Amino acid sequence: MQQQQQAISPSGCEDTQPVRQQRARGRGRIVTKAVEGCSRLDELFQEGCAKIRLPDTFSNEMEAILINSSGGLTGGDDMEWQAVAAAGTSLVVTTQACEKVYKASSGTATVTARVSAGPGAKLHWLPQETILFERASLTRRLEADLDQSSEFIAVEAVLLGRQAMGEAMTHGLFRDRWRIRHGGKLVHAEELLIAGEVAALTAKPAVLAGQVAFATLLYIGPLAEALLPKIRAIAGESGGASEWQGKLVVRVSAADGFSLRKLLFPIISLLRNGAPVPKVWNL
């Protein structure tokens, strides 16, 4: 997007000069290592508006909080995160707050996450919700490379506006792409595209039936089959779950963000074998 800025030329006349708007850029990377049975920091990199904080967990698990210090995203912004849980470690990755994606006057915001888990590692990717405002434009990508013996949990939740503030996303673009590899084999791939007249599209019964909050959860690990009936009991009529070949996929939707969180909290805790959601999450 270019704005017009008036300046005074040497001749004393006003000139109109194009000024390129500043865009947010961020890169963050965290790598763990095993030290005497505990997960410890091996590598930390942060650049631009991407920040990573490591709160005390008082356990053998490491928690990383991702922060976008720009305060939100708009067209042309670009964020990239990398998280590596090394062999025998446990890493939980979350965000400081919901990621807000504002109206894009031009361009599309991009968020890319590349994660991996080594032998016997646990990697839980648990960012808080993404809030899409009116005429937001976002392309998001999640790529995971997992060892055959690792455990992986991923949650991605989206709010189409803020119901409590009387806001709605009626037009815009949201594209989401997942590529998950387990033992070197592609085990999960999905593409989601909501574009144009968003409110009309999501009102259709086969899409969201008018719901404005939704989430996808993925679990890959040894407990997938055992967890399936318990997850279905929690989701009830608000979603569905399927399990096959060690993979559990859950999809839920709700009328607002608060109702969605009331669903996500017990589901995430169940997937985490009773452990609660990260402390930065709250109802």
C-alpha cells in the first residue's frame, strides 16, 4: 500500500511523493535439549517483532510464549516461527494473547510455523485464537516433521470478529494450510479457504451454520484410539472427532469465543493427559 505525502520541492511547489508503508516482520526459533531428564533451552533466536519468553514451569516440560510485539497483523506483514523439540524433551508452545488480524488495505498477512519433534519427544503447539476483523486478509501455514515415536498436539482456533464487541467479519480472506509428516510420511494435509463474502459463506449449513468461532485440533500419539470416545463426549453436538492410524482429528464450532474456549479447555487437557492449558490462557 502506498500513501500520498505532500512535500515542498526546491522550487517552492508542492510535490506528491509515494511513501511505502512500514510492514511488520518477525522471525523466532526455539530448540530444546535434554539435560538430566529435563527439557532445557538449546537455541533461541528472535528478530524483528517476534519475541519468545520462557516462563518457569517447575517441571521437566519447557514452555515457550510467542509474542508479536507489533500488536497485530495487517496486509503485507510476515511472521515465521520455528520450534524444535529434541529427542526426549517436552515443549509446549503458546502465544501471549490472541493474534489480531486487522483490515488489509492491500496485500495479505502471512504466518508460517515450522515445528519438529525428535525421538520420544512431546511437542504441543497451542497458540491462542486468531481474531479476524472485517476485511482482514491472512494466509497461514503449519508444517510439522515428527519422529515415529514422538507425540504431537496442534490447536488452531479462529474467531470471525469479536461477538462481545459487536464486531463481525463479513468480507475478507483466510487461507490455512497444514502439512504434517510422521516418521517421514505425510499423514495429514488440509487446505481451508474462506474468501469474499465470508458471512454468507459461513452461514451455510455445510460450512459453519452461522457460527463465528471454530477450531481444529490434531493429536498424533499412542492414545489416539483411547481418547476418541472421551473427546466426542465433550464436543457433543458442537463438533466431531475421527481417529485412524494413530491420528485423532477434532473440529468444533461455537457462537462466540467464550463458548469456544469452554469447549477447548477440557479437550486440550484431555489430549495432554490431564495437564491444564498454558497459564496465559484464561476464561
